[in-house]
Amino acid sequence: MARRESVEPVARAGHRPEAGELESHDFIRHGTPVFRRTNLALFAAGLATFGLLYCTQPLMPEFSKDYGVSAATAALSLSLTTGVLAFAMLFAGGVSDAWGRKSVMTASLVSSALLVLLTALVPDWNMLLVLRALLGLTLSGLPAVAMTYLSEEMHPESIGLGMGLYISGNAIGGMGGRLVAGVLAEFVGWRIGVATVGVIGLLSGLVFWRILPPSRHHVRQPLHVGALMGRFAATFRDAGLPWLFVEGFLLLGAFVTVYNYIGYRLLAPPYGLNQAVVGAIFSVYLIGTFSSAWMGHLAGKLGRRKVLWTAFALMLVGLALTATKPLALIVLGIVAVTFGFFGGHSVASSWVGRRAGNNKAQASSLYLFSYYMGSSIAGASGGLFYASHGWNGVAIFVGALIVAGLLIALRLYRLPPLVSPSRPETEPPIPQ
């Protein structure tokens, strides 16, 4: 029999709710203390998740050197993780339906951090890949469930900003994991860099566990495979959700491919940069902390259909700049690709939550399945283009992905708005 997830005090036992905090029937609104605590917790979760996931990306040239593997093989340290993650997230939402959102996310964070610490200790390439595959399994308990938690708990007017702030944590985590691992690899070795990222992940998981408010609008449901498959199937009856799933594939596929192989280009002549400098270039991820929140909030005001296509257009301009020779223009191109990606992901992921109705967990899982399959398939395939035609080959491949995303975004522009039945009738409709 379904039961509502236990409602604890917002912060701790004996805590008296402050003015502006929600009653049990309210949604979280921006500007309230509970909104700030929720976003701080999910910011820490995003920081840990994407630091743990992407810390090997700047180390791929080091793996090629230490283990004698090609660029495409070294990319398996990320592509294998994201591939397992994609499939596992199809079921993570159903597990959280039964076990509760917060408990699944907390277990995911702690176990993933421990696996990354073990990765720093193994001497064998095959064992490293096994641990990275297991990491994809354990990490699956957070991204889809976090999106679902936000979709369930946030007020419709605040979901765009809330999702954007969560994704900004993803941006800082992805940047921090790459930066810490990449810079430390130059001075003390990549193992120390990976271990440091693991420790940061554990600390972030502790912050998350302590301050995230429990769910107030989630009703636990027993895990029945037949019912779960029915909820998955229901998402494909929506006119917009399947196209948004494809957009997730194209967004991350293009973005990860650029970051996977730009290091190889900049370490080679005529640039000849060292590992620390290449790692520092990943600090442009900070752009994502602004673009995700800004474009998410802008989409809430102007409508998602009016904003999504601009993200792909900006990524296309940035990609063209990376094909030039001046180093300054290449870095500017990486900035533009990063800005467009995080903004586009913020808009698309919040749009999924708005259109999913009662199937938010399954829609979020399918979006992130496509999203991470883009990383796995395109990220690995890009190595073949780099091996055969260098960076120009990568740019042509990524350009095709971005153009496809732009065409789909223009198709979604004509999608009829969906009015949410959960929105209070006294409030104006939120443009999508």
C-alpha cells in the first residue's frame, strides 16, 4: 500500500520553522530559507557527483602514457562509466519511488566517493575500468532522483531557478574534479589528484545528508516491474518528451567529445602546453554556474521554447572558434560551448519535469539515460575521428550533433504548451 515518505522537521528536531518556510502542503519557493537549504544540499550533491564522474577526463593523456593505450581506449575511463550510468538510471527512479528520494541519493554519494578512492590505488588498467564501471552503477542513484525531487518539491515558478542552481553545482563539480585531478597530476601524480576528488566527494555527501529537507510530496510506491514499465511507456505518449530525450543525448554528446580530445590537441605541437595548464583550462566550467541558473530563470520568464535553440546556436559558434589556430580563440570557443551546454541542459531538463506529470521519476530517468548515452557513445566515437582526421575531424562530428540539436529545438518551438493540473488556478500559467 502506498504511503507518504516520512516528513521530518525541515532542518532538525526541535527546529521551529522560520517565516516563509513551507507548510506540509506547500511547494518550495525561491526567496525562502528552505529554498536556500535545499539548493545548498543539491549544490553539494552536484559538486560531488560530477567531480567524481569527470575527474578522469583531463587524465586521459596520462593514461595513454602510463598504460600505453590509445586516445579512444583512454576515453573508456569516462565512456564506460557514463554508459553504465545511463542504463542504471532507468531503474534508479523506480528504486527511489519505493525507498525514498533522500535515502537513495545519500547512499549513492557515499558509495561513489569510496569507489573513486579505490580507483586511486589500483595499478592495473583493466581493474581501473572495472571500478569506473561500478562507479556508473552507484552514481545512478543521484542525478535522476535529484531532478525528480526538484520537480516534486519546487513551486512551478521556482523550478527553473532551482534546477539551474542544481546544475550550477554540477558545473563546479565537473570543473573542480577536472581541475584538481589535472593540476595535481602535473606535480604529485594523477593518483593523488583522484584521491583528493574522492575525499571532497565524501565531505559533500555529509553536507547533503545533514541539510536536505525530506520529501513532502512524494508518495512511496512498491517496486513492481510491470507498473514501472507502464510509467516509462506513458512518457512516450507526450508530444515533446521523446524529442527532449534526444536533445539530452546531443547536448552532452557534443560537450563531452569536445572536452575529451581538446587536451590531446593542446598538449601537442604547436601549443605544447603542460598537463597543469590544460587542467586549468577546465576552470571555464565556472561559466556553467552562471549560464545554467541564468538561462533556466530566463526560460521561466520567456518560455523554454524561446530559449533552448539559442543554446545550440551558441555551442555551434563556439565549436567553430575551436577549429581556428590562435590559442585565445580556442579558449573562447570552449567558453562558448560550455555556456551553451549548461544553459541548454538547464532548460531541457526543467522542461522534462514540467511535461512529465505523474511520471517525473521515469521521465527524468529516460532524459538522463539519453543524456549519458550521448556522453558514452559520442565521447568514445570522437576518438575515431581524432585518430583519422585530428581536431578537424572531431569538430565536424560534433558540429553534426549540434546542428541536429538545433533543428529539434526549432521543432520544439512549435510544441503546444502543456498546462500542469497541479498549478494553482489563481496563478498565471508559466510559459514553457
